[in-house]
Amino acid sequence: MGLRCWETCFSICGCPTLTGGYKKHRDIVNANAYIALDTQFMGDEAIVLKCGTRLCGSGGVLLNVPLIQNKSYFEVKVQQSGQWGVGVATRDADLSHPPLGRDFFSWVIRSSGDLFHDDKKVSSVSLPTSSSQSKLPSNVNYKSPCRASAIECVDFERLGSLVNFEDGDVIGVAYDHVSLQFYLGGIKLENAAFYNIKGHVYPLLYVNDDAILDIRINDFLFKPPKGFSQIMREKTIL
């Protein structure tokens, strides 16, 4: 892993404790006290940091909570480019050998802009055209050039083209047990859906080649699709 990845990945190395000081993220995440990336289900060379919200190194990791509610949503921010993927998987997925989407147990959108499952390319995703007004959310600002630091900002020139992911992009993931849909900066991507997903699935992230991803399970940067909400534990749903 390159020096640039180490510097960014370890910018926050622990989580504050109630008694003061810092405690290693692994101890807290494994305590299963809250929803976070699960260090019990991650690749051999994957690294989970920032209180269970950041993935770097090489490999995949699952969230510690399955997607059991009717409509769930989460976001993933590309902190640093490289090879990466976002989606869902069962606990049978191979998390140690990226890229994922190569077995029957994972469904991912890759940094290449392609959907993969069972080692098959399902489609290449694109942004809708600027004329497709019904597909463009009203809460997103479209401007050219777009300020990379602006939240809810999408470069107008990217609309209507195949997706080329960049640093700072926010991928939204919506799952309702019928389909798995992907969004970019609040915009629903074209040709970006999986159907008939089988098994008990969990949110999945994987990285390689210096990529760094951060997951958000609340305080979203973009409004979830209508009817979708943050991931909840089973006892919360009941």
C-alpha cells in the first residue's frame, strides 16, 4: 500500500472512549455496540479505521448488520481513488481477493463503472441526460464547472455519459429486497440495478491499489430515495 494511502487512512486511528483517551477501533467494533464495518468479516489485508467507517488496505469488508428492513439506504464516499467496489454480499463471499463480484455471493458496482456478479459483467452504468428532468432530483445543484468541495453538486458535463468516478464522489445504495439500485451525488444511475438477489445480505465495500472508502449509515449527504431510510437493527425494526 502506497505512502499516500497510509497517510490518509491513518489520519484518525481510534475512537474516543467514555473515560477519555482512545481505544483501538477493532475492540469497539467487535463489541457490536453500534452499526459499523465488521472486522470479523473482512479480507486478510483489509484495514478498518475511523471507528468502523473507513476501509483501506486491500480486500473487502461487510457491515455488522444485515439488510432486513423493507427499504434501506447507505452512502459511500470515495476518499481516495484506486480500485474499489460497493454493493452487498452474503457472509459466504470471498473478501480477501479483490475485485469482488467474482463469486455468486457478491453484487457490486466497481470503480470502473461496471456492475459485476458471479464473475459476469451485468452492465456499464451512466448518468441520465440533462434533458431527463424527471430523473434529476431537485435538491442537487448542476453547474459547470462544479466545485469538488461542494455538497449536493454534480458537474453538469458529466450528465449523459458513462460514469467515471472521481475523488469525493458519493455513491448511494438503495436496497428493497426486489432490487439493488445505485446513485451518484443523489442522481439515480442508468443501467445500475441488480434484481433477484438471493440470501441474507450485508452492505459490502472493497478496496485495492490505494483506494480509500468511507461508509455513512446516517447523516447522509444526499436525501435517500422516497421511502428509504438508514439501516436499522432487527430489534429496532420490531
